[in-house]
Amino acid sequence: MIGKHIRMKSLINPATGRTVIVAMDHGQIIGPAQGLERPLDAFRRVVHGRPDAILTTRGMVEHGFEALDSGVGLIIRITGGFTVLGGKFEEAMISSVTHALKLGATGVAVTVKFGHEREDEFTRQASLVADDCYDWGMPLMTEVWPAGKNVSRPSDLSAVKLGARAAAEYGTDIVKTYYPGTEEGCAEVVAGCPVPVVVLGGEKADAPIDTFRMVESAVRAGAAGVAMGRNVWGQPDPARMIEALRGIVHDGWSADQADSYFGRQG
């Protein structure tokens, strides 16, 4: 569809086929984390670094839209419905494709916890969202989150491979998932998934170089880029972190080059 094709260009750079997405959808789960306290200020700090897209919530957009830029893609999360206080970490529909369109979104995101005891419900839910996305020409990102009694850890290679392919099968356009620990493993995930795969950042890294090394490895393995949160907005200078990530993802920098750039004063 023409609409989806045009919107995908706002999410994945057509010149490189890659993307740097900053995830800013954490507030609905963990509250006002440092770096996300004020939506307007948080968006300003991130947009200054020129990411390809931002993944966020409707509440963040409603309270910080003035800082958004038409040159930065906007992905709205439409599943969730839990906080760290509840502890269940399950996924329910909390918004819709049509509401995301009203907010100016160029993509929507859902999470599917593959391996969860309610996997069937989560997958069915995401599949129906894919139908709506098809009708509206809206790109769909699925966060593939392996979980449950048959999953040793979310980054388990076999689980990530299966989840990424399953998400592509029901119609997702971009898979966001865990780096499976090795470059070879990441290459297996990419090879088995016919849509772009971006790796998430997970917990805050001990040092930026750890993030840069993981991103460099993922890109070498064929990943389409990154979708990171804490390791970007949790930095004192998020814009410079984004610029360093763009160097790896779009310009072929090494992890050491990115770390050197990030460590220099602007």
C-alpha cells in the first residue's frame, strides 16, 4: 500500500535500510524515570540528536508534542495495561490504530510475549492489529519478548528466532527484540525473519562502550538497527548518544569510534 510505503520511510532510512529508534514508552510501566520526568523536555533532548524515529505513548505525545519534528518518525505503543506495581507484565489493548493516526503517528507498536501462558491471546491480539494496520496503511512494530516456563531468558536464541518469525507471519513490518548474545546468533535471527529486525537495549548498560559493541555486532549480523530507551534517554547527553548510534548504524563506525565521539565534549 502506498500509505504504508511512505510511512515506512519515516521509520527506516531508505538510503541505508537501517534505523535508530529511541524508545520512550517506559513511563506507563515504571513511572517518571530520570530522563522522562517532563515529556516536553525529554522529547527536546532526544529530537536534538536526530533519531530516525521515537517509540512512545499517547500520553507523552499529548503532553510534549510541541517538541516533536516531522522529520522524526512517531511510533505509538497501543498495548500494555500493567505497571511494575502489579507484577503481571501481561499485554492488553490500551489504544487503537485509528487513535494513533489522530496523534500523527507513522507507526504503531505492540508486544507479544512468546512462550507466555497467554501467548495465544497476545498473538491473536497482535494479528488483529495487523489487520487494522493493513486497512490504514500503518506500519506495525512488534516487540518480541520471549517469556514463560519454556524460556530460560528473554535473549534465548531459539526463542528469539521463533518469536521473530512468528511475528512476521502474522503481518508485522518491523521486529524489535533482544540481542541473542552473539553475532552468529543475531545473524540466525535475521536470516529467519523476512522483515527488518532491530535490537533493543534492555537494562541500562554499565558503560556506553558496552552498548556500542552490541550495536556494532548486531549491525554486522544484518540487523536493521536499534530501538533503545534507558541507554539513550538515561544518559546525561541523549543527543550525543543518538549521534554516536547513528554513526554505527548509518555510517559504518566501529564501537570504538562511537565511544570516542561520545566521550568528547560537544
